[in-house]
Amino acid sequence: MKPLSIVLGLALAGVPAWALAGSHPSGGKPPNPLVGAVEPASGSSLGGTPITVTGSDFRPGATLTLGNIEATQVVVVSSTRLTAVTGPHPPGAVVVTVTNRDGQSGSRGRTFTYAAPTEQPAQ
């Protein structure tokens, strides 16, 4: 009975039954995540910029990478939206990649730009 209660609990939490079974309703693997947009489109190269990524097929436990740096505080809000905080990265435009727990990933090139921090005058 415990496996049924776990499955029921996950289903009530919004996890689709096909994800628990390990196969997609189409009979194949679930689709790769698709990265659509990142808001804001730029942030400090020091990191710490809260961002929202929209797209499709994001699943619980997904990770987000900007360039070669993993974002922190990743929250999959829905299958089409996740939020995160950028890590530090050298200035420049980077590829944004969402990777689901099953290893499937989707990327979009130069979707986020790290900007050099502006210097504040000494006081």
C-alpha cells in the first residue's frame, strides 16, 4: 500500500502520472525542455540576478546553467516557467540551458548577457 500512497501523493502534488511511470503518453520519452526567454535578459557579472526562464517541458528538479555556471535557488514554478539566481560569470552573452532530472536538456544561445559591474566613485 505504501507505493500507491506515494504515487497518489505525487499525483496530487502535480507530478504527472507518466513521469512516475518513466514514459510519456505518446509512448516515447518525454520531450526535451525548450528555453524560450529569460527575463531580465542581462545582469551583473558578479552574479546574484534573480531571473525567470519561460519555455516548455520543465520538470521538478530541473537545473539551469548560464554559460558554464549553474544557477542557484532554481524553482520549477510550472512546466513553462522557472526562477533562479545567476552565479558569477565573466562578462558576455551566454547560452542558457535547462536540464531535467532524466538528463534531457534544451538550450538557447546568447539568451542572457553578463555585464561588467559599474564602478562606484570612491567617497
